[in-house]
Amino acid sequence: MKPSVELFNLIKTLTKSEKRFFKLNSSLQSGEKNYLKIFDYIERQGKYNEEELKDYFKDEVFIKHLPSEKNHLYKLILKSLRAYYSEQSVSAILKQEIKNVEILYRKALHKECVKFVKRAKRMAKEYEKFYYWFELISWEKKLLEEAYEEGIFNQNLDKLIEEETLVIEKLRNLAEYHILYSKINYIFRSGGFTRNEGERKVVDEIADYHLIKGKNTAISSRATTICYYIKGLCAASKRDYEEALINFRKSKTVMESNDKIKNDLEQRYISTLGFMLQCYIDSYDFDHAKMMIEELNGLSKGKYFNSIDSQVRIFTASCIGELQLFNRIGEFQKSLETFGHIEHQLERFDDKITKEKHLLFTYNMAYTYFGIGEYKTALKYINIVLNDNEKKLRQDIYSFARIFNLIIHYELSNTDFVEYDLKSAARYLSKYEKDYKVEELFITYFKQLAKSTKESKNKEILGEFYNDLNALIESNEREHVILEYFDLLAWIASKNEGIPFSEAVKKRISQN
């Protein structure tokens, strides 16, 4: 059985201060500390190798029961981290305060309990931590019973029940928004955008839900941020970037108006900025896109965005956005210059980066290599995408990668492969119902190109392809979708005019 790497992964995520805190705590404990020997050895390893570890400690008695020693160490590290972060997050503080209330209550120190409950409840209210707020009200009711038995009637039970009802309502309201978010997030993560009337109908049903379309339906700041966020996702999935930006900006503004909420909703804040960046790029607002990249990168210096999770999210949002921006405007050399940093961070964060983000990095790196004319390298990257086809993840990327793949092979003069793979690509692209025709148009003209052996004929086919594609895009906004994944107009123009692809992209963008 393959050795477990969970302990190795946990140790490798520890910062210098977290390691120092762990070892300081360990030094306060008496007795044999075999776990520290294991910790120090694993910390030095670049890649986990249990056989090397066993061989190194072969003369130690503890190595005979290594699994239990590893499990013990894992739990000790988590215990140390809980202590380390006990004062660094609102949830951790509130959990600690509630635990203190429970301890004091069990010791019948009811007056002290009341002080802790009031203090914690004030914090839960400020940060809109409704679950903790609700639990603290339960403690308050219990303490009120004790006070009544002591003959103290200075608190109104009806007001407390009224407050409890309000908190339950806020909880229910927020939970309902989270259900709606899960629905639109599934649509977005599976397809990237709505491809047909049926999918748009599902999105419209979410957008038309009374909590989304109604006024003042969100009864807390947290609910308000997710309400606008859902509206933004609904619009973005239909590629209505103007409407999406309006709502993402509103969500961002609500979070920024309350630092306590913003810092506690760090994931949503980063994601909101990331979606705004994508919307700016896809709506050709490149100046605002550059500003958004700077804003995202600036977050990593903030006190509340220094966790590994936040750092990963900031890195993926800003660097994928930067790749897409440079590729979109034809600055492929600038895009290439970011690869060193990207590859270093990919190695640093390794399996902490989601499959979707890896997919986006790979596709855009393939596009960059294509843009500088390194077609074989581009093919290597696009094959990574095509050979790892998830059935439920970002089918938009996989679909357009099929088209991109054929274009790369055409540039490599692999005409036999193009002719062979066209049938497979056509079958794949026809699997999903779509109400845009650009893919069909591409297949039609590429079949002609694959069969053509004369340069003059190729020019003629490409000329007709360009005219039909341009007319299709101008007649229907939905047909623009191809340009968000591959600038097909610029590529045809580059072949017709005999100019580099990057030059053709810049030329088309300047006319947009």
C-alpha cells in the first residue's frame, strides 16, 4: 500500500513562525519526543520517501510503529495550529469564547458567564456570524433562567426571543442565497457560459428568483454581497459583461464598506476581483483589466490575505488574467516572460491549485507559444488539455481546445492528421446543443483546407472563411465567443496577409 503523504503535505505548508510555535510548545512538554525526530526529518525532505525515513531511523524503537507515530505528530501539529490561530480569526475567537462560557457555567460562575456572552455576542453581531450569535443567545436564555431563580428580573425574555427570531431569519435568508449560489456556480464551472436556450433558461430562473430580483431581500451585509455576486455570475454566464460588472462592483463595494465582513469573506472578495478582471478582458476594457491585476496583486500584502489559500487564489486569478490579457492584445512575448514566475508558483503550491486553474494555465500557455510561433511546444500543452478531458468541468475549454488543436496541426503542415481528426472534432463539438454557429463554420472551411493542395486555393478558401466568419460575428453577438478563446479572425488575416499572428491580433484589436 502506498505510504500516506498527508503528514508531509501538512508540514510543507507550515510557515517559519508556525514551525517555531510548534517547537516551542513541544519544548514545554516532558518525556521522549520521537515525533520531533520525524518532524525534522520530513521537513528536510523535498519529496516524501517513507523508505528513506525508515532506513534513517532503523535503530530506533519507535520506527516499528511508524503509522501511529505519524498520526500522533499530525494531531499535535493541528493542535499547535489551533492554538497559534486562536486569536487570528473571528470564528476561532468565538469558538474559544463559547468554550469559556461552557467552562464557567459548569463551575456555576454565572456572573462571569454573562460577561463572556455579552462580549462574544457583540463580536458575532458585528461580523454577522449568525451561527455563533444563535448559540450565544441560547446561552443567554439559559443564564436568564438562573437569574430568575436568583430573583433577578432585569432582562426581558420577550426581547431575547425576538432577537433569536431575527437571527434565525437572517440565517435562513443567507442559507437560501448559498443554495442559489451553488446552482449558478455549478453551471459556470461545468460550461463557462450558457451555450443554448435551455441552459439560459436555468440561469434566468435563478436570476428571476424572488431573493435575487426583489428589492431589499437580503437582510444582512453577508447576504447582500452574495446576492450581487450571484447576479454577476448569472450575467457573466450569459456573457453580458456590462451587467456582470455592475453587480460584481456592487458586491465589492458592500464588502469594502465593512472591513470586518470583507476580511472574513476573503475568498469571495478575491473571486469578485477575479471575475471583474475576466469581464474587463472579455469586454476589451484592457486599461481597467491592468488596474484589476495590480489590485489583486496588492491584496497579497494585506494582513487578512496572507493565508496559503488566499495566496493561491490571488496568484491564480491575477496570473491567469495576466496571461489572458497579454494573449488577447497580441503581446505574446510579454506573456512568455511571466512563465518563470508562474512555473515557480505552480511548483510551490502544487496540488493546492484546482484542476480548473491548471486547465486555464495550460490552455493559455499553449496560446502563448502559438503566438510566438513555437507550434510544437503549443501542441504539447494543448495535448495536456485534450488528454485530461473531464466530463463535467469547463467543457468550453475542452471544446475550443479541439479547434485550437486543428489550427496548430495545420500550422505544422500535418494535413493528414487534420483531415483525420476533423471527423472526431466534429463529433465531439456536436455532442452539445449550441445556439451559435461558429464551430460548424470552422469545421466546414477546415475540411476544404485539409483537402486543398494548392497555395492559391488555400488563399481563396481562407478569404471566404474570413468574410463568412466576420459576417456571422457581426450578425450575432453570441458568435463572438470564439474570439474569447482563440482569435480566429486574426489568424485567418495573418495567413491571408502573410503577417505574424501577433501583428494580426494587434491590428484587429486596434480596430475594435
